[in-house]
Amino acid sequence: MLGGGSRWLAVGLWLLLALAACSAAPSYATGAAAIRPSCWTPASLSEDPYATVGQKGRWRCGPGKPSIEAERVLLRFDLKAGDAAPRYLLSRRSALEAVHLLAIDEDGAVRRASIPAARLASSLAGGFFKAPLPLVSRRTRQIIVAVDLPSHAMTLDRAYLSPRDDGDESGDMRFLLILAGLAGTLAMPLIFNTAFYRVLREPFVVWHSLFTLSLLATILVTSGVAVLLFEPPAMLLSWLTTLLFGLSVAAGAMFTYGFIEPGMMRPSLRRLLPPCAAWAMGLAMLHAAFPFVARPIQSSLYTAAFAPILLVFVICMVDALRRGSRAARFQAIGYAPMILVGLARLVTGVIPSLSFADAMLLFYAGCIAEVLFTTLGMADRFITMKRDRDHARSEARFLERLAETDALTGLLNRRAIEGRFEKLRAEGYAAMAVVDLDQFKSINDARGHAIGDAVLKATASALRQDPSIRSFRLGGEEFVLLLRGDDATMAAERLRRAIPAAVADAVPGLGRTVTASMGITAIMHGEGFLQPYERADTLLYQAKSAGRNRTRCGMSRMLGGEPASADQAAA
């Protein structure tokens, strides 16, 4: 359980991670060389972008944000004398159909380039795509960018021109190295999960591994690390970002479903988590596969559709914390930054007047905090579950031993011998003897059951004297011996003959000698308990019929150095 000091330390740690990430992160589109659009205008796909240049009345200049309601949106970038010549258009990745670029000189000369979405390259600036501009000279005064079927407003809001790919500066490379290091730390919990799963075999360990992998992949895809390593197309990364977000939410929901201890969450709330996981994955797949179905409002609807999932998760955490869940304490601390990220995206994605905030820097810090504290929680859960499981196993073994032990004599009972018979046979026990006290009922009738119990205890004491012989009480005054070795029959006979003296010593004043009869038989290959027991029991009753206090042996073994006859009796 996290104490007050540990709780503040935990909160401080993830805040420190967030601040460290923010301080190390580069700020794109804020340098002196970055050129932001001056005006914008909606257009149709059939219009020539160049035809709009002279239509000054249709351009919307000022603080307003571009709208994605039109099929095509044009952005105008005005270049001033002395500006560094831009080489690239950079903007946030999202689904679109094509980008058209026009460089217009002061004398009206135009140079064009059109790039379909599939050919847009990824920028080292995390989450951005880049498009090379047509030749920009000192005489170039305007750059017109036409974006066909934009699906997210941030593609227009974050667009800017730059003389370089903003992710290849030394400071930016340091940030990528930091992110790569953070991504590397996410691999460590996967090693721990492998060890946890080998012991626990709990589904939540698998879900935590999938959750960690999805966050690791998200960091690689949304930052410039993947571009540095693989140079994948921008639209592929945009598609992967959508799917990985849904996978992260789904795996996180299923992890919570199994991770919170039984009884520490209301069952009705727990049952909501698997549908939430399916809902998140379904939303992501549909949005990634069909980004233009309801294009002007689809991104806002997609973001708003995650609100019920976030609400269910928060309610589940509050309910588990109120019930005293140890797992929920770790999970709530780890998930706190991600909840803030979700709230920021939800609010800014739904309210049109606000610029969309993806909060990626806090997201990176939250990934580390989330995996760190959920892994610590899993280690705590592992220790608790292992302790409970070991205790349960100890209790089970104790109860099993108790169920297999005769309470009066301390010998193992029939259940024990039947359950262990194959194992004992494999250990070399090759003969069975059934021992029965002679005329024991008369002792109970004449002296009472307390004296009878004392006689049974003394008999058991006599039969357990030889460590090479396994003794069992089957019930009443009947005992079974399992024998092994060349002198097995003689050893059993010695124990049978020791019974009278043991009883006389333990129960003085009994007034009579307590004797026993015995039947011995070999255990044939492949036999279970019942077959040799029936043969030995038959031999026992033959011994009783012959006068009691004697042994009948059905084996060809030697008894005391002489061949054992059918009516071998004790002296």
C-alpha cells in the first residue's frame, strides 16, 4: 500500500517526467524562419488553385481558423523580401487526398507541384508530414497550398513553411534520442511480464504486455524515431497512429478488467470494460479505414465517441479506490497523465472554437508513468497473489493430508493408499499384507470403546516400527501393510508378532492377550489396489478360520529362511 509520502513521491515523479519532456521538446513552427499562412479560402475540387489568387475578395485573412467543410482548402503564404527561402511545407499528419503547391513570383510566373497523399513523406518533426515546394527564388512572393479533402482541422492549423525539415536540428535530434531512451524503458516491463506470466498465468499479464507494446509503438510512430529508422510514408504513420490509439485504449480496459482484485470493483462496472475495449478498437478501425465518410465532422465525432470509455474508466477507478483496492492505487497514479491527455483531446476536439491539442509531450511522459506504475502494481499483485496461492496450496496440502490420515491412529487411510498405490508400486513395494485383530469386538463390548481405541493405537504403533514397511488403517480393526525387499514376508511377520506385547504394554490390565491374523500376497504387474487386497483379505480369513493368531502367505517367497506353507502360524 502506498503511504502518504510514497503517494506524493509518485505524483511528483510523473510530474517531473512531464516537465522534463516539455523542457527537452523542440517547438516547431515558432522559429524566425517558419512562415505561417496569411489567409485561407474554401474551394471545390474542380477549381484551379491559381484562379483564386487574383480573387482578393474571397480570401479570409485574420485570426479566424480555416474550416475543413469545403472539398478543398487553400492556404496563402506571403513571402517578404529578406525571408529565408522555404523549401518544405510541414503540417500535422491526418487523412487527406492530395496536396497541391504553387510558387508564384512577382512577375506572375508560376511553378506547380501536386503530391498525392500516398506519396507524402514523413517529417522528423514528430507527427508532421513534409512536402517539398516548387523552386522558390528571391522573386517568389506567394506560396499557395491546396489541401484536398482534409479530415482534421489541425492539418490546416499547424501548416507552415520552413527552409528545412525541422526535425533534423541538433536540438531536435537530442529530443529524439530522449524519446528513443524512453521507448527503450518500455521494453523492460515486457521482460518482467514474461517472468510474471510463467508464475501467475493470469490474462491481465498478457493484456499489460499488449498495452505496453501499443504505447511503445505509439511513441515510435508519433515521434520522429520511426522516420529516423524506417522512413515510412506519412499516411501510413497516420493510419497506424489511429489503430494504435484504439489498441492502447482497448488493452488498457482489458488490463483493468483483470488487474483489479476480485471483490474490489462493482461487478456491473467490471462487466462494462470488455464492451468498452471492443468499442475503442472498433472505432479506431472504422476511422482508419473510412476517414472521409463524414469528413467535416468525423474527427470530432471520433474523439467524442471515446468520452463514454473515459467516463467508465474513471468511475471504475473511483469505485475500486473506495473499496480499498491496492491495484487501483498504482493504476490511478500511472493513468493520471493519460487521463489529462484524454481530457485535453476530448475538449479541444469537440469544441470548434478551440484549437485541437493532442498534448503529445504530456502523452510521452504519461506513457512512461503509466507503464512504470502499472508494472510496480503488477509486481505488488504478483507478490500478493503468490503469497495467497502458496497459502492456499499449503492449506490444500494440509486438508489433503488430513483427509488421508486416520484421526485415531495417525496412520494413512484407504483413500491415501488408493491414491498413492501406483507411486508406491513404482518405489518397489511388491507385496501386500492385511492384518486384522482377533476377536476385537469382544474388547469393545467388555471394556468399552475407549479401551478399544487404546488397543488400536498400540497396534498402529507396533505396525509402524519398520521404516521399510508402509502401514495403513482401512477401518475398524483392519490394517494394510505394503512390503518390499527379499525378507518382506518375515518383516511383516515380525510386526504381527509384536502386536500382543505392544498392546499389553500400552493397555495394562486388559486381562487377555490381543493377537492378530494376517494374509500376505504378491502384487502382480499392472494390478491396482483392489486385486491384491482381495487376495490378501481371502488369505486373512483363511488364517482366522484355521484358528486365528497366524499368517496365510500366498507368495513363493521364503518366510524366515524356510518355504512358507499354506498354514504358516506364529509361535
